[in-house]
Amino acid sequence: AQRVTQPEKLLSVFKGAPVELKCNYSYSGSPELFWYVQYSRQRLQLLLRHISRESIKGFTADLNKGETSFHLKKPFAQEEDSAMYYCALSENSGSARQLTFGSGTQLTVLP
Amino acid sequence: ETGVTQSPTHLIKTRGQQVTLRCSSQSGHNTVSWYQQALGQGPQFIFQYYREEENGRGNFPPRFSGLQFPNYSSELNVNALELDDSALYLCASSLRQGKAFFGQGTRLTVV
């Protein structure tokens, strides 16, 4: 069965420091992976998806099929990056597209 | 363009009762997915509706059921509520298998 693991429930870094949020997955097919973010009192929103190979708000994530990882990185963290981050894997369930989420990492960027 | 809205925002029910949660899709979206998010966990896929038909289901019992209406709004119904059903219920709308936009959620407490 598909599974997404985020080993760190809490992560704190200082402003300006690099940050890496870890995500590992298990999936037998060709995965499509996403990072979602939830800022305080806001709804869950898409941050980035691996097929776009984009950088959003300075964040990047590279799919490593050998290590089955999709870690989220930013070279210089900002206080406004403090939020809950979820890694998610998309798969087909019947004709539906469902997301399997990890349990999330709460990132706190300290001043 | 209107976003995804869910009602009510909070709800308290007694064990054994039935509950209906509602979701209005983002304008133009024809697909609605429902997720359950228990405290400290990531969202878990319940089911998805496309053009008024259920087209995918996660690992939830039949007492979780849904509807989608011609205007693509949706309901989630839960019968015979159990204490473990206490969670945040999220609705997400999309255009078929496109980017999913989430609502703010309904917090259900079963006592």
C-alpha cells in the first residue's frame, strides 16, 4: 500500500538558516508528489508539485526515486515560512485521483 | 471566482447520531473529494464525486456516504456516529484530476 512518511513532527530553525523538511514514500507505481502548506488560521493549499519542477516562495523539492524521497528545501528560511507542511502522494483509486498525506511537519522559523 | 466553502464550521454531536456536512465547490469545478483529518494526523481520503457519481473511495465504512448535486456542491453524511469520528472534515474541489482547492473544514466533535 502507498505510504508517505514525514519523520519530523516539529522543526525549528533560525531566520536565514537553511531548512529541509523530509518526506519519504512507498509506492509501487510512478509517483506524483506534492507539498501542501497550511499557515495559521488558513486553509490547506498547494505549495508545489514535483512534475512542475518549480520554485515557490524559494522552496524546491526534488524527487529521488532511488531513495524514495521528496524532501522540501529552502536555502534561507523566513519567519513567514512558519506553518504546517504536508507531503502528499497522488494515486488513482478507481477513476478517482486521491491524495495520501503524511502526518505533517510543523515548521517554526525563529527570529 | 469563489473559493471552496464548507458548513458548518463547528459541530457537536452525540454518539449514535447522524450528521450532514456541506461543501460548495469552487466555481467551474466538477469534482469534489472529502478527507478526514484526525488530530495530529494528515488528511485521509474518504471518497470522491465526479458529475454526481462516486468514483473512488478510501478505507472508510459504508456509514460514510455522500452526494454531489447538479451544481457540483456536495454533502458528506455519517451515520451512527462514533467517538473516533471526531475530526476535521475537509472538502476539496477540482476540475477532474487537476489541482485541488481545499475548504476551511468542518470541526466535528462526537461526545
